[in-house]
Amino acid sequence: MDARWTEFENVERHWALFDLMIAHLPVEPIALARDADGRTFAEAVDRCMGCSNTALCEQWLASADPSASPPDFCPLKNVGLA
């Protein structure tokens, strides 16, 4: 397989996990997007995209209570408004 597609699939996988995990944050995604001219949201995306715990993340999301905060291994755990 072409390495470019592998990287694309990796980004796509992380984006899907980000979308699911952001629902577990104590702030609304739109508030993150508006905070600091979008820098807070961009930082959250960057943290998630750089995370190497994708398999652990998928497992946690599959069984997590909808009201649970992100787990300790998640780089989004401490994301909040500036």
C-alpha cells in the first residue's frame, strides 16, 4: 500500500477518535473552537493527532460511560478554555 494512504488513514482514524473523545470534555466543542481565536481547538486536535494510544483509546471509547471524563492516558484530559 502507498505510504501516503497509510498516513491518510491514520489521520482519518485519529479524527474519528477525536470526534468521539471530545464529547467527554467538560466544555462544548464550539466553545473550544471559539476560544483564543481557535487556538484551543487546534491545540486539542494537534494533541490527539500526535497520540500513540489509538488502540487503547478505541477500547476505552467502546466501553466508556457517556458522562465519563477522558482517561488519564488521553492528551485531551486537561484541555479547557484559555
